Amino acid sequence: MDNFFDSPLTGACIFGQSGGPTAVINASAYGVIRTALDSDVITKVYGAAYGIQGVLNDELYDMDEEEDYELKLLLNTPSSELGSCRYKMADPDVDDSDYKRILEIFKKYDVRYFFYNGGNDSMDTCNKISKYMEKIGYECRVMGVPKTIDNDLFGTDHCPGFGSAAKFIATACMEIGKDTDVYNTDMVTVVEIMGRHAGWLTASAALATEYGNGCGPDLIYLPEITFDLDAFTDDVVKIMKQKRNVLVAVSEGLHYADGSFVSEAKTSGTDGFGHAQLGGLAVKLANYLKERLNLKKVRGIELSLLQRSSAHIASAVDIEEAFMVGKTAVEAAISGETGKMVALERDDTSGLYSCRPVLLSLNSVANYEKKVPIEWITEDGNYVTNDFINYVLPLIQGEPKIPRSNSLPRYARLKKVRAVAPTKNTVTME
Amino acid sequence: MDNFFDSPLTGACIFGQSGGPTAVINASAYGVIRTALDSDVITKVYGAAYGIQGVLNDELYDMDEEEDYELKLLLNTPSSELGSCRYKMADPDVDDSDYKRILEIFKKYDVRYFFYNGGNDSMDTCNKISKYMEKIGYECRVMGVPKTIDNDLFGTDHCPGFGSAAKFIATACMEIGKDTDVYNTDMVTVVEIMGRHAGWLTASAALATEYGNGCGPDLIYLPEITFDLDAFTDDVVKIMKQKRNVLVAVSEGLHYADGSFVSEAKTSGTDGFGHAQLGGLAVKLANYLKERLNLKKVRGIELSLLQRSSAHIASAVDIEEAFMVGKTAVEAAISGETGKMVALERDDTSGLYSCRPVLLSLNSVANYEKKVPIEWITEDGNYVTNDFINYVLPLIQGEPKIPRSNSLPRYARLKKVRAVAPTKNTVTME
């Protein structure tokens, strides 16, 4: 932070979004863009079309061209408004062509600030760019802005995007619970929830049961625990002795002891599945139970990408924090920080939830995956403990006021005007 | 209405819910129960457990035992709170045992009013009971209260339940549209929407496109039009020439010229599908396009029962009308009506939408199915006209204030106290 009072680094910034979208990643975008536009030292704000690919392809949007009103609507707009990508950067020691190209673009647009909004892979991208620029001696501040509904980013109490997804999942499971309870017949409903390697989202379904008068999943299976078809069947049978309708939440990442995904299990008899089991994991497990327990009625439901796109039921806490991490990234960079990710640090010592932004070295977060602690899963491996409930509950709080038109959400409509490089820099190379 | 001023028919009432639940069927329940509880001539209000089966099994709940506060929460509680059934009554001329049993229960509890909330089949049940009671000479007022998300009930402008489902579908499609627009790759997403025989719900997805700045389905296929795989493929190709991401909404009830459902098409080559197409209709069609058009990215999404259970995003107009039809049924019955269904009659002559309740003979509505008028479907059969948009838009209006606890919906929790028959009537038979 030393050089801030001396001579702040002036220049343009590029902001990009990466990985799978969330309900609030655009709130982080607004945090970055608004703060950068309002800054005296950031001379120009560019948005990268489709993440780092927009930098590589010289496809940048001029954020000055956007209406303030539309930009502000980003706070409640789901999905990645600037477009996203899943692009794995090479190791610069092996192949530095992408890095050279990025440097070229940075010079072309006089870019001295780079903000990248994403999950694990994006923090890795951030880290590599940061190190390369340092090594090459190009002064540039690189900051990671976290997001992921999966909540598997290391070093942060939780990730922006997770709370809203958890809230949608809890609400949907409560409503599904109400719905499946309607007929006076034995029925098992299996709901498939996102999370390939970490069970945070699936675990959140427990909120429906805890706060919906039992109207939520009776059983919850996370990828942190090896899945066993016999134990699963026994669990269901046990619940069916108490009630006619059983609701089960399963993570898409459930796997057997050998590491193979249950969702990818072949339809032959070898893996315990009998006849052809069509469809995704939920339908597969539902049909398996139907056959094995001779049930008349089963149902498999995949919440699919509504989990990450349902901004209409976002958490106000999540939106606020998503905005804050974006804003903090810009402020920290201006004050001299680089090579950092903005993380969230929880303080609930007072009994009340609060979170403040802290900076972590990108080295320490890139490529690590945070899983649900085993001690937050019940001993029999089919539900979560109160510690998890206490962890997640504050993150889903608050109803944002969603701007509407004709009773439908009014989401941001950006003009996305293609940026033109400043003339003075187009020919000057350092 | 003649006998109202003379001597109103006093006695108990039974209310039952039937068929698939909706987001607002409980608002109709509240309309019936509240009005009946407040009435001077209805001496007792019973709720049937699991629809007509609760009558047949002598499983009735005593509505006097419920808290006013919890009853009022029914206005925003999805699903059928009293439980539902799908039970087809026999023709009484062939087998009158169910009717005799119903008469026995009616006498046992001194029931003079019967209100039944459901769709086509339930109106048929209502009609049969009404006729039987009349034939047998047991004085009893029987009224149908309409509901169905499918909107296929004859004689009413629309059905309570449809507006809220349409609003969820439009919002979800807008959010899915935002989400799928994120990557810079060719992609087709197929969304499967409920409606086996009528396309009202699938057509409603157009609201996302019309009011979401194009962020909704580009193509819409209803069961009113025979489905053709080649025409479908051509339509998609045509859209892909204009934009990289194509969103398609399909009705679960799509069928080929021979009447067979596309969803049930075998995975052999005979029906135009190539290799194994697993999953439901959306996945099936998405995979078909993937193979035929050599696409890298396709996605199939089934909105599943969230369509009928998403009370958190219900239409305020729908809730109000659902309550109104329930209330009107009770008031009309008290004033002497019987054998009627409460329908909704639209008046938009002033340019402003309004709907008033009218009574239709159950004879005229039972077992007819109302489909989307062919003139509301575009000539090439892959979208809907403005007439449909103008029809549906008023029905999704208004955001209800959802009671919440811990930022999750606080749905009604009824005690469901089993009713005891009044002693004076238990041994007396007419």
C-alpha cells in the first residue's frame, strides 16, 4: 500500500467473468465496474467478452457506454452478463503465447488493473497472469473476485453465489416436499442437486426440513461420503416405516468406493442396477428403488441450472457480499495490492452473523477444493448436523427487491459497445 | 335461489381437493373454508383427507380445530394441504356402491354442502355425486371449484393455478435464457414443460421472450400441433443462422402424426431417433439434435413439478381469483345453487383486465378439454401469436407478500384433527 500516497497507478482496467454463472456474479460485476468507473486513477473500464477469451481475442466492451440504470440492474441479474468461458491457461514456462498476447492487449489498452471473477480455475488463471506480469516487469495489479455456487473455494468462509443457490434449493425442496406429500400412497422422490466434488449445495436442502416443519428431504447424500446402494436402500426402508412419502436429496457427484460416479454407472447388472435405468442420477436411483422395493410410485427430479440462475429468489446477504467483494477488489488494487483474492471472513462471536472482506494470496487459493467437513455429516452418512445448518442459514437471508416489468424480472440490458483502443497507445510498445 | 329467504338449508359441509396440486389450490381451500366457517347456515366444516377417498374412508378433519392464522397461510401455501387423490368414480347406473357410501357419510355428519376442488375428472366426480343425491332425494348442494395448472377446463376463461404456473415458467425460461447465453459456443437447450394434451403452459414460455428482451424460447412446440422431427430440425437450423444459442420450449405432450407421444418413442431407428436416447423428452430431443446437427453442446431441462409447486413466485391475481372461486362456491350454494362449477368470465372491454365469477352447469364442463386455439399458434407451428400473449399476461400479474420465517416460505401447518360425527345423527338414517 506504500505507493498509494506517492503516485497511484493510473491506467485502464479489464474485468472478466469466468466459469459457470451464478445468481449474483453480476452483482460482483457491478461492484467492480461501478467502483472502477467512479475511481480517479482508473482511466477506463473495459469488460472482457467471454472472460479471458475476450482479452485474447481483443473483444472488449466499453463500460462508459452503458447507462447507469442498466448497470445497476446487474445487482439482480443472473448469469454472466459479459459472457463466460472455461479456458485453462497453459503453464507459462511451457507455453507463454497466451500470456504474451494478454500483455499485448494490456499494453494496447493501457491496462494496469485486471479483475477476474470466477471459481477455482479462474483463480488459477488470475494467479498465472499475475506472476507472468510480475516476472516480465509490466506493472499491473491482478485481483481475483470469487464466485461459485459450489462453495468449494479454499480460504473463504463461503463463496458469493452459494447462498442464493442454497436458498433456491431449500425453497424448491420445501415446495417439492409439500407436493409429494399429497397422495396417500407410498412414494419415494429423489432430487438431484449440483456439486460434483463438494456437497455444500446438496447439504443445503436440509434447510427445507429444518425450517419447513419437516417438509424437506429425509435423507441427504453428499459426495464427501462413499455411496453404497444397499445402505441407501436400508435408509429408505427405515424412513418408510415412519412415513409414506420419502424425500431424498442426492448430490450429482455421488460415487462408489472405486471412485466411479453413480450417475455414470452402466445399466448392466454389474453395479447393482438391474434393468435399463434411463435418465440422470435422480431418475436412476428412483427407478432402482422402485424395482428393489417394489414401489408403485417414484419420482426423480433434477433441479438443473435453475439452481444457479434463479435470481428471482436470491439471498439479499449474498447479493450484498457479491457486490462487496467486487468493490473491495478494486479498492485494494488501487491501494497497491496485487496477486490476491478477496475472501470473506465470518465473525459471529457476538451471536450475530457478519462477514468482512479479507485478502488472500492467489497462491494459497488456486486449485484447492474445499469440501464439507466430515464432522458436519451425521455418523450414518445420510444427513447433516446442526453445525452445517448454523453455517448456511445466515447466507440465505433477506429478500432483495427485484425490479420488475409486467410482473416478470427486469434484468439488465447492456449495450456492449465494442471498445476502441486509445490511439496514443496503439503503436507504442514498451 | 328461491328458498334462501324462506329457510336456508342448514347442515355441515365437506370440502375436498383432488387431482394434481397447484401453487394456489389452497387459496381456493381458504376461500371455501373461511366462508363456510363464517356462515350461519353451515353448521360444521369438514375437510376430506385425500379428496373423495376421505369421504369414502370416513376420514374427515374438523376445520374448527384449526388456528385462524394457519388457515390464512393457506393463501400462499402450495400443494393440496388436505391431501389429494386421483379416483375415478364409477357410473352409478353400473355400480352405485361408492355413492351409497358417500350418502351414508353425508347422513352420518349431516352434510348438506359438498365442495370439490379439482380439474376435469373432479368436475365429473362432482357432477355424478350431485346427480345421485338429486335422484335419491337427499337434499345437498354440490359445487365444483376449478383448479388446474393445465388450464384445460372447459367453460372458464382460465383456471386458478394456471397463472402462477405460467409465471414460474416464464421466469424460469428467462433465467435459463440468460444462463445458456453465457458461452460463446453453438448450443441448443430444450426445456420440457407440463401439459399432456393442452399447450397452455408451454405457450406461456413465450412471455420470457416477449418481456425479457428476447431472453426466452426461440421456438415453442405445443401438443395442439402434430410434431415432426424434420421440421423441428429445420426450425432450429434456421435460428442458429441468426444466433449461437437456441432455446426451445416443448410440451411433454408432443406427439407424432400417428398420435404416439414423442417422449415414449422407442430408441430404435424406426421413429427417426438414432442411437440410445436416454432421459425424458427434453434430453431426448436435445441429444437428437446433437447427433443430427453435430453439435458440441446441448442441454435438456425438465421443469418438473416446480411448475405446479412454486408458490414463492405465484401470481397475486391468481391467488385472488383462486380465493374468489372458493368463496363464490360457498355463497352460491348457500343461496340455493347446486350442480354448478364456478367459472371465471373475463371482461377486458375497458382495456383493463378484470374477471368475475359465473356459474356453469357441471354437465357442461365435466370431461371436456379446452386446448389452445389453433389461431393463437403461428402458421409454421413453432411459436404463439400476440393474441395468446394478451390472454396470458394479465394472469401472471402481481407479487404476493409471502410470509417468511428465516427467509424461507412459512407455509400453513394444519393440525388435521380427525372429526367426530355428531352423536344425534350417528344412529338416525333417513
